[in-house]
Amino acid sequence: MTVFKGYLKIIKQNAPIILLYVGIFFFITLMIQAATKQSMDGTYQAESMKIGFVDEDGGTLAMGLHEYLEKYHQVIPMENDKKVLQENLFYGNIQYIVKIPAGFEEKCLKQDEKLSVTKIPGSYTSFYIDQQINSFLNSAKTYDAAGYTVEETVKAVNGKEEPKVTMLDEGGNGGVTPGYNYYYRFIPYMMINVLCYVLGSILSSFHKADIRKRMQASAVSVQRQNLEALLAAFLFGLFLWGISIAGGFALHGSEFMKSGSMLYYMLNALIMLVVALAMSYLVGMLTNNINALNGIVNTLSLGMGFLCGVFVPMEMLGKGVRTVAQFLPVYWYEKSNDLLAEFGTVTGSIRVEIFQAFGIQLVFAVAILCVAMVVGRRQRLGS
């Protein structure tokens, strides 16, 4: 088991690199999940804002607008003091200012004069309040044109029931992408980096001309050497896969185990491991230079990461980019990962699509392995 021990010894020497990429993987995953959760918290629910309300009219319509906004926000009555208003807006005590002018009914209903508002520049929630104010005024104008009195108009506008929206859970995930899906999205980045760098450096070392000649002259047969090398690579790959799966259980254990797609995620990661092993074998055959190896590994991991939906969600990629990405194995990993995110229960045609993506990944692995064998054969003949 000389070759096997040699592999393990070199793997042990590369332990800092392995820990570095595993650490980067977990850090990126946790950061992305935290950022995604924060951005999603207010995506499909109304947000309550602090509105400074300056009423210089005191009429029924102004009070009706005050009552309307209070349904959704915290409305704070304030005096028309420019300095005080600016200070409160600057320090975040209020996020939006509405000024109701004297003669509000005449100016806004009859003369279509716009309200004076002040908001924080670049705040998307301000547009939400703009829309609500416009909705109130447009409804009031409609009732006024129909001959309603101001009191009847306010009562009619504020008495309208808000429409109720019922989300249909067709996919089984409640319309929400589960946290463990984000975790599994980044697994290809870690596997390609770690396996291609560590195993690539080992293979490139073993395939240097002098070392290869010494191994050919040894008492250990070539078949035995290859079997020991494959065993070491396979065990290291399984160890890395085990770390990935264990990390997923540590972060999303109960939620992940309750999902009906747990085995599909694990199988997808295992197939990606096979692809990464094939890529590492090819990378190890291509170069004997450690600097060149670093360049190749970074190009592969980052290139596929950006093109295939690891760092940028697939739906945000252009049609041309997605077309090119279909010729890369990570694309099909991410496609199956996205299908699992969309459908909590895998049945029928969805199962067929997922297994097709699995099969295409395996075809890529075989193709990469064949190319690596051709490269290795040419190197042996050339030496």
C-alpha cells in the first residue's frame, strides 16, 4: 500500500488548504443565507413605516387620509416646523413626511394639486406610501365625481375591505426556498476547489517524468498502483462528501430531515463529487506546475460558479449565458437543485427531470475521465 500511503501523506500535508476552502464554503453559505433571509423578510408582506403627518387643514378629508394611513403605518402628528421635521427625518424618528395644505379638499379634489411629501432618497418603501396616498386620493375623486359628500367619500374609501390573497402551494415548499437549498447550491464550489487542488497536485507530482519512471521500475505493478491511487482518491472524496452532508445536517437538521427531497439532495451532491473527482484527474494530467495548477483550479471553480448558477441565481442569468452553461456539468447540478427548491415533493415529471440532470452529470464525468486518460496516454508515450 505504498502508493495509497503516499496519497494520504500528501493529502495530510494539504490539510490547511482543505480547511481553508471548507471554511470559505461555510462562510459564504451562511452569509448568503443571512442576506437572503433579510431581503426576503419584507418581500411579500406590508411594512409599517413612521410617517410624520402635518395637517394644516383639519378638515374631514385630511382626517380621512390620516385614518387611512394608520391602517398600515405609525402616523405621528407634527407641527410644520422645517427644522424639527428635518432633524426627525435625519435621525430616523420618521421615514416619510406628509403635509396637508389648508384647503386640502378644494386643492386636491377639485384642482388636482399634488400633496407635498418628503422622503428618504432611494428608499423603496417610500414608493409604497406614495402608492397608498394616490390610491386614497383617486378613490376620493371618483366618489366626489359621483356626487358623494366629503363625509360619505371618507366613509366609503376607508370602509373598503382589503382583498385577501391565498397562496397556492403547488410545489410543496409554501412558495419559500428552504434554507438548506442555499447550502447545497454552493457545494460544487467547495468540491471543485478542494478536489482539483489537492488531488490535482498529487497527480501532477506522481506524473512527473522522473517519478513516473521510478514507479514503473518498482516491484509494484502499474495496476496495483492505479488501484491504490483510486482507493485513496475515492476515500478522500467520500470524506469531503461526508463533511458536506454533516454540515447540512448541523445547520438545517430537523428541517432537512422532514423534507421529502433529502435523499435527492444527498444523491445530487454525491454525483457532483464524481464529476469533481474526474475533473481533478484531468487537472492533474494537464500540468506539473503548482502555480499553473492554482490558475486552472480558480478558473474552473469561479468560472463555473458564475456561469452555472452557484453565485448568481439561474433566473438572473441571461439566455446566452444559460445556453453556454448547459455545456458545463455544474449547470445540471444547479438545475436539479433549483427543481428541488421549487418542488418540495418530487413526483412524476419532476422526478424524471431531476434524474435526467443526474444522468447528464455522470455523462460529463465519463467524458472528462476519457479526456484525462487520453492526455495521460500521450504523456506516457511522449516520455
